[in-house]
Amino acid sequence: MNTIAPAVEAAPLAHRSTVMARVMDLAQRVARSDANVLLVGESGTGKGMLARFLHDASPRRGGPFVTIACANIPAELLESELFGHEKGAFTGALERRTGRFEQADGGTILIDGVNELAPALQGKLLRVVQERTFERLAGTRTVRVDVRILASTQADLEPLVESGAFRKDLFYRLNVIRVDLPPLRKRLEDVPVLADRLLRDIALRRGGEPGRLSPGALDRLMRHHWPGNARELMNVLESAVILSEEPVIPADAIRIGAAGEPGRAGGGTERHETLAQVEERHVREILRLTGGNRTRAARILGISRKTLIEKRKRYGIP
Ligand SMILES: Nc1ncnc2c1ncn2[C@@H]1O[C@H](COP(=O)(O)OP(=O)(O)OP(=O)(O)O)[C@@H](O)[C@H]1O
Ligand SMILES: [Mg+2]
């Protein structure tokens, strides 16, 4: 293990609620150990961020932190992404390539969306979890790595274990310590501090001073139920900053939900649009608002750049 620890400050998740204080307290203690951790929570609750915290607050902080998102990678590519491959392992494998496990050697790996893992890969993952060894695709040599393993899931794994979709032995190995990230609607008292933090993050990316919320804007945020959790809040704030261009964000720059909200063309024909039409209009609007900056547009839309490119192609957006 790499023991040289550079000065990375582990950034705790912004919070004020007692539930989140308990989560951070647990995380702080767990970080020091090398135990496998299973992070459970709805989309956007901060699992990725907490995984990063666990790494940065651990003795492995000087080593790499590597994430692999199981849901975003087609099943047939995932195995070689995880374990790498030898030259000639499959058509197009012109060179040997190391996988994420090797890249994470000496550090931490986050298996993001582990509930999506196909049964065949669950078996291979179990072996790495137990022995820290594997072979590259078409490889004969056994590779050994020193990696701390974190896994995250939006769905409880127990029902998947019950139904046979997820291996019980793998579940027990990953679930040594379980950390639950509560949804934002169950800790609305976190919204003001979280919004402040996110506005600072937005200012760091965009430059300039962080926006501040008017009482009316905050009131709107406190009334929402946040199905998309902190990520949704980030997106709402980013659009608010773009829309208002003022230091204090007015209530009407907070656009939550679709038609019917003030400031939106509500009712009329819009109610009968298809989902695809709504999506196309929204993608176009965000691209317009960001001046065609695809990285920012993708971030605001909460999708990858690749997905944005696909959507532009589908809708013929230049
Ligand atoms: N408490 C928090 N303080 C500061 N930022 C946060 C907090 N919680 C979440 N965020 C930010 O919100 C966004 C979503 O968080 P994150 O990506 O960690 O969610 P997730 O649970 O991994 O979601 P998914 O299941 O969709 O992958 C990120 O930009 C993250 O930095
Ligand atoms: Mg994530």
C-alpha cells in the first residue's frame, strides 16, 4: 500500500441534520479501516461523494481512487474494463490493456451500481473480493492487487439476493459495513447548507462570486420533495445561476418541475407533448442557455457527454 499521503483534505458531505451527522460519524470511523463498504441510497444522494470521502480520509489517500459505473458500460465490455485484457483477447484488442482493478492498485475502487452486475461477473468479482487476484481476459498470469473495495447501489440488494439475481456470498462480502444515504426529502434541514455548498461549487466552476438565495428562492427549495436528491438540487441551482446572473437569486429563477410552474408556458398544447418532444425542447434550451458548451450542458442535464451527443444526433440538434 502507498503510505505517502499528500495533503488532500477529505471533504465531508455538507449537512446539518442529525441523520447525516450520524452518517458522517460512521464514515469517519469506517474510513480508517480497510473494510469493504456498501453504500446504499437513491440516485443523487451522495454515494459517489461519500466513497471519495472514505478514500480521502483513509490511509490509502495517497493511492488512486478509481470508479467503475456498471450501469453505463455494456455487459460485454465490462469484464475487460474491470480486469483488463491481453493483446488479441478479442477482435480489436490490439494491445494489452490494464483494467480498473489494476489501475486502483494501492488505492480504492468504487464498484458503482453493483446491483447491475451480470451473474457471470458477480462470480469473478467475488474472487477479487476474497483473494484480490484475477486474470486479464485471455491472460494466463494471475494478477494480484492491493485494493480497498467499495460498492454502491440505488436498490437494496436483499430482494435481489432473495430472487437469486445477486449472489448471496458476494453480498455478504461487500456488505461488511453498510452506509445508508437518506433521501434529501427526509432531511430537508440539510437543504440550506447543501445549497450554499453547491452554489460555491458552481462558482468555482463558472468563476465569480457564489450566488446567494433570496428568502423566496429558499422557500421554493424547502417545499420541493427532491426525487433526484442533491444532484437535482445542483441542477436547479445551476440553471438558477445561469438564468438570474445576479448575486442574489430571485424566487422565479428557481425552476422546479415542469409546466405549471410560474415562468413556464403552462397548460395549452404543451400538456399533449410526447416525452421525446419535451426532452428535445429541454436539451435545446439548456444548450442555448450554456451557449453551446456541451460539458456544462451535460452536467446541467445530469447526463454524460456521450449521452448528450447521442441525444443531439437523435433530435438533429447542431
Ligand atoms: N452533502 C453533499 N454536500 C455537497 N455536495 C453533495 C452532497 N451530496 C451530494 N452532493 C453532490 O451532488 C451530486 C450527486 O452526488 P453523487 O454523485 O455522489 O450521488 P450518487 O448517490 O452517487 O448518485 P447516483 O446513484 O446517481 O450515482 C454530486 O455533484 C455531489 O458532489
Ligand atoms: Mg454515483
